[in-house]
Amino acid sequence: MTDMAKMTSTDPEDAEGTIRVLIADDQALLRGSFRVLIEAEPGLTVVGEAETGAAAVELVRQHRPDVVLMDIRMPEMDGIEATRALRGTGVRVVMLTMFGLDEYVFAALRAGASGFLLKDIPPAELLHAIRVVAAGESLLSPAVTSRLIAEFCTQPEQAPRVPPSLTTLSPREREILLLIARGLTNADIAEKLRVSPATVKSHISHLFNKLDVRDRVQLVILGYECGLIRPGAGPDAT
């Protein structure tokens, strides 16, 4: 049986539409603070707390939360390894860190995280971030994504992973992928290409399906890793 000092859970009678959150951090005070904040917000509930990455994985499989707030550095199994273990479960992971653009953040995005938050984030921003991620969006804004991944790609890395599905992209889909990586929003892309926002959204959905990614962050990482997108390319680059 799992040590209760390392894993706690609750089974609230969630109302339909309530966003279920799991908090994974080895600092009890931080977990407690996040719980109080989240449960005071209508439409959000905490289904459990984990002190280790291994406990977080176990709780996710038991309670299937919508969002996990996952600390990067935890004992037994760190947040990156836990995030990797949760791939395919449908849960969306937001990494928590005291640091900014460090190697742990880059590894977390590779592992499948939907974004990251600094632990000293203002309460309102934390609550907004949970809702954004639960709605299926990446936590990072397009502009931040572009800057983050460009720096990420300057670091030494193994040979790029080029999925066969990359060859199935249409010229328009490749164009939209480039524009996403340069920091353009859906509305910006629609205006630039003179198409409707709904058309842009449809193309992005096709990109997700063809490249087997879940959000814009993973899409841009893959584009850089494959060499389709050049690090540092500006909005007007060709």
C-alpha cells in the first residue's frame, strides 16, 4: 500500500463540467496552498496530492484528472519521468518550476508537458492556466513558445526524429506550421493567409492528427527537431 505521507486523494462528487486537478510536489506547504486556492474557485476541484512522481502516476491512473500540476524535481521519480509515463492517458501536465528556461523545462516539453509555470505565479494566473490547459490549449502563448523552442534548439541534441508522416503535410499545412512557430495566433494566421479562422483551426487539427501531437508546443518542437523550422526565424522569414 502506498505511504499516505506520499500520496493522498479525495473522491468528491464532481459536478458535470468541473475541472479535476491533481497536485504533485514534494513540498507539503505548496501543495496545501495550491489546494486551498483551487478549491475556492468555482468549477475546479482537487482530486489528490502526490509527494513523488511515482505517486502522481498512480493517482492519475486511479482518478483520471484533467490537469496535473507537476513539480519537476521530486524524489523516487521526477516530474519529467512521471510526465513521460503518463503519455497516452489523456491527462494534460503542467510543469512547476522555480526556474525559467532551464534544461529541465526543455526536457519536460519533450516528455509531453503542455507547458510550464513558475511556482511564484500570481493566483489568478494559475487558475487561468488550469482552465486554458483543460480546454486543450497549450499553456505557453505562441510568442513565448517560439522564443522558448528557438533557445531549446540551440542546445546539443541527438539526430532529429523525422516521422514519415511529415511527408504527408500539404503545402498549406507546412505554411501554417511555420507561422505557428513564428509566434502567430490563429487570428494572425487567418489574416495573413486571407482565410477564415475556422479554416486555420481545421488545418491545425490536421497537423495534430498527422504528426501525432497534442498541442502547439509539441507541434513546434517537432517542427524544429525535424529541421522543418529554422531556429531564430522571424515572422517575415521565408
